[in-house]
Amino acid sequence: MTDPADHYETIVIGAGPAGLTAALYLARYRREVLVIHDGKSRALRIPKTHNVPGFPDGIEGPDLIEHMTRHAEEFGTRIKEAKVTGIEPTDTGFRLTGSIGETWESRAAILASGILLNQVDLPHEVHEAAIEAGVLRYCPVCDGYEHSGARIGVIGCDSDGAAEALFLRQYSVDITLMPLSHPELSREQASEMADAGIAVETGALLALEPHDDHMEVRLDGRDAPLSFDVIYPALGCRPRGELAEQLGIELRNEGCVPAGAEKDSGVPGFFAAGDVVEGLDQISVAMGHGALAATKAHNWLREQDRHTLQADE
Ligand SMILES: Cc1cc2nc3c(=O)[nH]c(=O)nc-3n(C[C@H](O)[C@H](O)[C@H](O)COP(=O)(O)OP(=O)(O)OC[C@H]3O[C@@H](n4cnc5c(N)ncnc54)[C@H](O)[C@@H]3O)c2cc1C
């Protein structure tokens, strides 16, 4: 016999900037809210962010998440670590199942599950140490500024890589685009690179060797490694949109929940927020989505109840 499900008014899947903002708003709308997360917020990997408004000296990702967690808990949010593997509609809302057979039910649900990066092939600890050292970066919008004037290598010689190299050109004249296996630039893109003074290598990536203050890159056909202050892989990502798909939501752009789902996902009572939604993958955007999704979920519940607040409530 399975355990009876825990019941909540609202469940938020994800404890990153989107999910924790949604939870804070819901708790302050006096909604019962449970956050379920599997410990993989991308924000936990940020050594120090400098573009979150309100922190002029920057803030470390784990500190930001800790403050946001405490803030949401302060107003009554419950937080549980578990992996949600299933979601289905019920007569009264949604039933969620966890990877070890747990079940939860809620009237409304917010998916704030983020994305997983496609990363370069390095052992996990070496990879994370290179991020911490600042010689490996994945988000020019986040930290291109910190690499102004640096020797920058971009991995991924296709349209994504070309777009990223051009974006980084704002910060440095020394940009090199390198393929993972072989260059896939159109003639037009190749001439755009040349016009912008971006060097394009053709040999496949053989190895990355991170050091404390630079990254060495070994390419097929070159005897000596190339040396860069920082490397930006432009290899795309995998949005964690499976639960939305289980509800019949059609995903876009390699698995994103369609833009606008923070206001209306098309499934009554279900909303989405943050990186998993098509758009700019940034903390401030995730927070804004979280606020919108929570407000929409709250108003949706009020409509369901045809609820009129009494003056003394
Ligand atoms: C190295 C690095 C540096 C960055 N620097 C910056 C920066 O300077 N500025 C900036 O704005 N952004 C930066 N970002 C991006 C930023 O981290 C993300 O935009 C932000 O974390 C998105 O918030 P989110 O809540 O949508 O997703 P996330 O923070 O990724 O949170 C997703 C949550 O969902 C949970 N989850 C997912 N699926 C499930 C499931 N099935 N069951 C249970 N839980 C689940 C995860 O455990 C996690 O708690 C950086 C990212 C990285 C990796």
C-alpha cells in the first residue's frame, strides 16, 4: 500500500532564484507552500555574481540561495529535498511522484526546474575548480564584463559559437573561435568573424588543461597548446522541462517551456518560471518570473474559490 499523499495548496518544483521567489510570494499571499528540489540549482555553482541588482560588491551563488531560502522559510515555506519524476492532473489539482515513491498533491503547481548545461569533457572536480578559478565560463551575459581585455577562447564553431564570439567582442579584441570537432560556419558567418577580427581555428578539440590563471587548449593539427585567460564553451543546454511535457505542454527550442508560461501555461493551475522558460537565463529574470507565476497561481486559486476576503481576515 502506498503512503497517502501530502496535500498542499501550492507546490513549487525547484529551489533556485525562480522557485524561491515564487515560494516567498505565495507564502506572503498566505498560501500553504511546499518547495521540492533535488539540490541542483545552477546558482549554487556561481563563484561570485556581479549583475544581481542590490549587491554592488557581488554575491556568491550559494550565499544568495541561502538568503533566499531563509527569506522564504521566514514566511512559512516548507522545503523538501527530493527528485520529482512524475506529475499528473487530478480532480482537485495535481499529483506529483518522487523518485523513491513519495507522493504529494497540490491545487496549483509552479515548475521552476532550470536547465542543465552541455559541458566540456573534464572530470567533475577539475571542471568545478576551473569555474571557481575563473578560467572556464559558460555565460557571457553574466560575466563577460569581468573578462574585459582578456584572451578569450570560445568552443563551438557553429552559429551558437559565432554568436557568442561576436557578443564577447564587446569586451576584448582577442577572441578565438574553436570547433569541438569541425567548423560548421557558413561562408557568411566566416566573413562576419573575419570582419570582427575574430580568429577561427579548424582543428578538433583534443584536450583542455586548466591552470590557476589560464586555460591551455590542445587542438588537432597544432603541436603547441593555445593559451587563453578564459574559455567559454558555447555548447547549448538541456532545459529540465520533462514534467511540463508530461502534462501535454509542447516544449520549444530544444526543450524549453514556451515563453509566457509564468502567466499561463495552457494547463489550468500550472505555471512555469526561470531558466526552464524560453528567454534570457538570468537570476533577475528568474526572480521576476517567480513573482509573476506566484501571483498568477494565487489569483487562479482565488478564482477557483470565488473567494472574497472578509474585512477581518
Ligand atoms: C557558473 C555559472 C555562473 C552564472 N553566473 C550568473 C550571473 O553572474 N548572473 C546571473 O544572472 N546568472 C548567472 N548564472 C545563471 C543562473 O544561475 C540561472 O539563470 C539561475 O540559477 C536560474 O534560476 P532558476 O531558479 O530558473 O533555476 P536553477 O537555479 O537552476 O534552479 C532549478 C531548481 O530546480 C530543481 N529541480 C529541477 N528539476 C527537478 C526535479 N525533477 N525534481 C526536483 N527538483 C528539481 C533543482 O534542484 C534546482 O533547485 C550562472 C550560472 C552558472 C552555472
